[in-house]
Amino acid sequence: MQLSLYTDYALRVLIYLSIHQDRLSSIHEIATCYDISQNHLMKVVHHLGKADFISTVRGRRGGLRLNKPPCDITLGSIVRHTEDTEQPIKCGKCVIQKNCIIKSIIFNAFESFYTVLDQYTLACVLQDYDKLHGLLTIAQPRAISCNQ
């Protein structure tokens, strides 16, 4: 199984917000940090907000933050939200559809996949917090002194 870029971006956003729980974060800073499209992130953030993973604060001093502690957000819940796996295999007009068990085998495989992901939370991903924090912190430009 290959996860979509959408899921990849959703996971990245949630990891970033987990590292920066002490403040609001912007889509621009997340996109800059990961060097990914701000337009794509806007769609991802919108859906993460609708799914109640994050909350958004509008306005000049607005931004994004997690709605729950990282220990309460499972990787399975994120991937279920971002991947269309209701029908992992589409049989269409296949002539063996009525006598084929491939669909149930694939469904069982997906269930096993999600069972494993449900055992891990965002907090598990943050085990090496200091290294992640260093990697996910954008260097702030230094102020230029008028006396120089």
C-alpha cells in the first residue's frame, strides 16, 4: 500500500504542530519548513480542521494548533481520514466478482494495517523531540542594527 501525498502532508502538519504546541503556527511557516506547496497545505489544513484534529484562529495573529494532545491522536485515525480506503479494490464489471475472495482478503489486510497504526500516536513519533524540534524550527532572521 502506498499512502498519498495528501496523507504525507497531513502527517507532517500534525508533527509540526505537535513540536510547536506552545504557540500558533502558520501555513506559510510549515510550508517553508518542509519546502512544500502552501496551496496544497491549505487544502490539507482545511480538512484537518473539519476532522477536528486541529483548530484554526483567523486574523493577523491567527494560526493553527492541535485540538488534542499528541498522545490522543492515533496514526490510524489520521490515515483513515486522509486515505479513501472504504473500497480499497474496485471490482467494477469483473466477470469473476461473484466468486472471487480477493476483495475480502484485501479488506482484511487493510484492517490489519489500521490495527497496527492504531497502536501508535503522534506522541510516539515525537520520541526524539529535541532532534525534531531542531529540524522543524525555522531560523528567524536577525534584526539589523541601525548602528552598524
